[in-house]
Amino acid sequence: RTFHQQDEGLTDWKDKFEIKIVEIAEDDMVFDMSGIDVAFANAFRRILQAEVPTMAIEKVFVRNNTGVLRDELLAHRLGLIPIKADPSRFDWPSKETKKADHTSPLNENEVLKFKLHVKCRKPPAGGQEPINGKVLSSALEWVPIGGQEAGFVSDRPEPVSADILIARLRPGQELELEAHCHKGSNLGERGHAKWSPVATAWYRLLPRIDLVEEVTGPLAEALVSKCASGCFEIEDLAAPAPARRARVSDDKERDCTLCRECVREPALARKVRVARAKAHFIFSVESTGILPPAELFRQSVSILRSKAAGLLDALEQLEGTMAVDAMEADGNDDEDEE
């Protein structure tokens, strides 16, 4: 294809590509993405799951743990607690930060520091549950480093949920520790699921239901009853031949699970066609609460654009290198002929 043809193809793709938000809430978003290849939809899904960075507990320094939960398991549970902090305000951890311990000076642009100190006591008279018997994520207390106190006045870093169970203690048992949060992602050898900003990110092709022939009378009633998702409805036909006819419900077609129960009966199989639209995806994003789902998708688009730009730069460099090599080869041939 010529460059002119490629430009025309890109223009055509831009005209067909469309995104429509269907539902959006604090932590969930459902949107339609049409006119796009499945490779792009899958790229967005993978980037959302693995490449959008977040802040998560990376180091845990246990000062005292007399509970039954081992230090290693405790650190693992702490790492999986989503921390509500904007990762764009932090830098990726340097070598010094990765090597730092609880006695080292910490970089306020790379680290968030938390502490936890809980001691379980006997229940009051007449009570059954001991005091501080459950160690919850609300016990994690943010410790500002440097000028962080002034920078996080309105959005103090904290666990996304205050009721995440960390450990259980019995009277007399104590837990004291310090935790450091680093910026990271679920990508590469050092990647970990604790940095994934989404609980789920998935897509499915838009269902398509066509009635190739009219379905009337008792057969229409049977068709409606077979669909558990309610994708069909009954409409009354006007005179002179009053009858009841099945039709596809406009607002329920996308709820079809493609169970194909509606085409198992031979009489209906000839009249109903169930398929998937090839270039129309229903995308669902459920955030862990660290960032809004719309912001997560915006960042995934930005990451994909930077990857594409990096690939173009690499191809241009390769093209230049090949051109230089070809010129040198031509020069050597000319010298040989002389």
C-alpha cells in the first residue's frame, strides 16, 4: 500500500471509531467501543491490568509481632491492601529507595510511610469480644515525610477501605510495624498483582439477535419464555388480523448471554439468528478504588500512544541505519571496481 492509501485507511478508521459510556460510577464503568480491531481492545485490557502504575506497600519492617500470623504472611496481606494515593505525584523508586530500611532517610517524592501499632486487651466486664481483637486496615496511620503534610491536605493517603482484615489477636498479643509504599506496576519480572489498579477489566463482543422470519402466536410466547435475559418481548399486531408477535427488545439485546436456548427448538432455529458483532466491544472496568475508572482508561490510552511512538522512533532509526549500511556497501563496491 502507498502512503496515500494508508492515510485514507487511517481517516476511514477515525470516522468509524466510537466510544460511548453506558454506565459510570465511583469504581465501575461500562462503555461501548466500536469500529476497532480486537487487538486494540485486548491491548487496553492488558495495559489496565498490568501497566498503569499505582502505590502499594513494598517493604514492611516488623518491630513486634506476638500474634499467630507469621511476619511473611502479614507483609503479604499488607501489600495487597489498595492505597488511595495518586501515583502521578510520585517518582519511580531509585536504587537508594529500594535499598532503604527503617533507619534510612526517605525520599518524599518516592515513598509513602505508614505505621501500625495495635495491642489486644481483655474484653470489658460482661463482654465477649476482646478489645482490638481484629486488626483492620483503619489501623494503618500515614506518617508524612518532608513536605508531604502540606501537599496532601485534602487527599491524605490511606487504605481504600477501612475494614480490610489484616490479622486477629488475642488478649496480650501485640503488633507493631512500619510500612513503605513504592510506585510500581504489574509488569515484568518485578511486577506484582498488588500494583494492579483494577479488580477486573474485561470485554465481550456485542450480541446481535435477528428475527429472519416473523414469530407469532404460541411460538412467540415460547420464544419469550425461553430467554432468561428478557431479550424478547411481545407486541400486539393491529387489525385486520389481530395476533401477537415476538420482537427483539431494544434495551435488552446487549444483555444476551448467547446461551442459544432460543434456537434449540427446530421451529425457532429457522426464525432466530444469534451472533456477535465483530467490531463492537462492551468493555467493563472495575477499579480497586485507587483511581476512578475513567482516569484509569485515560492513562491506558496514554501508555498505548507512548508505546506506538516508541515503535515509530525505533523503525525510523532502523531505516536510517539500513540506509547508511546500503551507502557504505555501494561505496565498497565502487572501490572494488576501480
